[in-house]
Amino acid sequence: MHPTILPLSVVTTDNGYMRQVVPTGQWISRDGQDWWFDAGSVAIDFAYAGGIADGPESLTTPVRLTEWLVARFPELDGGATDRELADAHALQHALARLVIAVGTGATGPAEDIDVVNLFAATPDIPPVLPGGSRQAGRSRARVAQCLSAITRDAIETLGPDNAERVRECAADDCSLIFYDESRSNNRRWCSMQRCGNRAKVRAHRNRSTTR
């Protein structure tokens, strides 16, 4: 298994407050190769961690689920149980179908939307103001809270305000779906190192052939 190192980042919001951003990206398998894919959304990443594509980090056991969550939510306290793994798989499969639907311009199944809304209704990981003298709030979290945080990201990412940024890779031979975080909203490829580079190579060959 590839090591997963996802450094947490902090951004300044419009009102001047600092908030922690959940890191995105993971190893997945495509065409017999393992490679790094950043979907731009922790919810889409979660869908790809076994829900859509079986990769080297597929969440097949409670231990793997725990490791995946800790890499993104270091405040997780304790390991996942078999029941929580089953819950995670139910959420994964619902997100997988919704991601594919939104990414291809379709409407997601109502039952999958219900699953996402159900998980989002559970308590999330609360934000904290740094500098206090006591450890509280984000210092401890449960698996259910992490799943809730993932579904709330899904609601924001797949909702009507951002749905146009959820799209399929422009390569003819790739169906990976991502969330375009760029300000210019012009991301075309699942990865510049993979499909983007392949497109450049093909374009160069076509120009050479034409000449």
C-alpha cells in the first residue's frame, strides 16, 4: 500500500477567520497502474476509495477505513468498527452514484440523496477557535462525525451552486470525475500528469503528422 501523507492546510475566510481545510487526493488504480488522483473534494475522494474504483486504498476493512479517515481528520479518536465500516460502504455507494450522475449532467437517484441527507443530519466535527487553554471540540471525533463531515462536503460540492464544477475528465478514454477548484473554472483533466500529458503528446504528434 502506498503511504498516504496529506498535510492539513489552513485558509483565511472572507471575514478574516482561519479555518482548517480537509486535504484531498489519494492513490487509485486505472489501466493496471496505481497513480495519484486529486478529485478536489473529500466527498468525491471518498466515493473513489472503493465506491467507484477499486484502488490500493480501497476501504475493505475497519483498519483501512480508520487510516483513510485519520489522514483527513486527525482528530478521530479510536478505530472504526464493522458496523461503521458497513455504514461507510452504504455512504460510499450512494456518493458514487451521485458523483457520476452530477458529473455527467444527470439527476442523482432520490434514494441516494436521502442517504446523504441522513448522514449529514448527524453531528459534524465542531470548529474550534485556537488559543484556548483546554482541549475540546475538534480534539476528539468519532467515525460518525467524520462521515457527517464528508456528506456535508458532498452537499456543498454536488449542490446547485457548484454542480457545474463537477465534471468528467475531457480525455476520450477516461471517465474520472472531479471538482474544479480553480478560480478560472477551466480544469479539463483528472490529472495533468496523466490525461493532460497524454493529450499534449497526441496534439504534438498530430501537428507533426500534419506538417
